[in-house]
Amino acid sequence: MPTDDELRRAVTTFFQPHPWHGVDIGARAPDVVTAFIEVVPTDAVKYEIDKTSGLLRVDRPQKYSNICPTPYGMVPRTYCGERVAAYASQKAGRDVHGDGDPLDICVLTTAHVTGNVLMSAVPIGGLRMLDNGEADDKIVAVLEGDAAYGGMRDIADAPDALIDRLRHYFLTYKQDPDGGPAPCEITHVYGRDEAHEVIRRSQADYDASYGHLTDQLVRFLRGRS
């Protein structure tokens, strides 16, 4: 009779895993995390993972001049729920709710990459972003081993101009020139330690909301055996 871990491994061996639920964040998290890349700087549309199927879908075309300056995606098996929201509320000094999505991540690299790939990323900080009052943190990381950025260990090591480009992108990527106030606000640019805390909280939020799924899968497989 196979063990529970053997059943889980069998499923991920013979079936393509869901990028959010079926891919591991990595044994070294939060120091090094897996990043699933959805958007790269050459994309003229914003792709986003479809939560049901795990496929990439077109979220919206980039109608204006907004181009994401780095590969951008999400961290598997994370969720921005009450624990992430509580931390954002504490730091921002206001009532904040989680956005109910996986944790977003931007990866600094000199490498040319495509979307729909996994990368090992070293978090160095983040942007505390509020989107219509919801916590929507953007973890900033470097590609592990990158020739130019791989030695960075804190966001203070990154060029100010590059962080400003990231801030400008996220502050304007949903703004209509005639649409009134922008829905997005960045309250803080924070360093490595806070990024680690956000990641840990997002893992705890994921476990609270979705941790039961693998147990249900194992029980289902045992019932079929």
C-alpha cells in the first residue's frame, strides 16, 4: 500500500501540476522561493493564472504605455488572506483586507525569459501596495545566480531607478488617463526581513484556506484503490 507522500508524488509525476496548488514553494522558503512567471517585459497584454484550470489567461491588454520592467508572476502555495492583511494594516495604519490572490513577485534578472516558467528567486524586499483598499504586496526578488543581480540581499542594494520603475508601473498600470484617482497606492518600500514576514504569512493563509486539498486528494485516491 503506497504512503500518502508516494500518492502525492505519483499525481505530480503523471499529471501536469496546477502552478498555484501543485507546485511547491521550495524547501528554502522564505530565503529562496519558487516563482511562476506570468508576464515578461515584452508582453503587450497582462496575463494572469486562471485559478480554476491553472492555465494562463489574458487578464487585460496593456492599453497605454505600461510595460512591466521585470518578469512578474506569483509564488505557489501562497494566499493573501487575513494574516497578510493584518500585517499590511499594522504597517499602513489603516484597515486593510487581503485580495484573495496568490502573492505576487517581481524577479530582477539580466536573463531573457518567457512566461509560463518556474524560477528560483531570492526575495530582497517588496512594495506594500493597496489596490482599492486590499493588500496586494509585490515581493521584489532576484533570480538565484543571476550575473548582475544575484549578489543582492536587500532592496537597498538595488538601483533606485529600477525600484522607481517598478513603483511607477504598479501605480499606473490600472489608471485610465480620464478615469479619476488611481486605484493603487504604494505605502512603503520594504526590505528583506519584511518580505520574509509577508511570505510566511501568505503561506499560513494558504494552509488555512487550501491546506486540506491534498488530504482530500489522498483520501480520494485511497478510496479508488
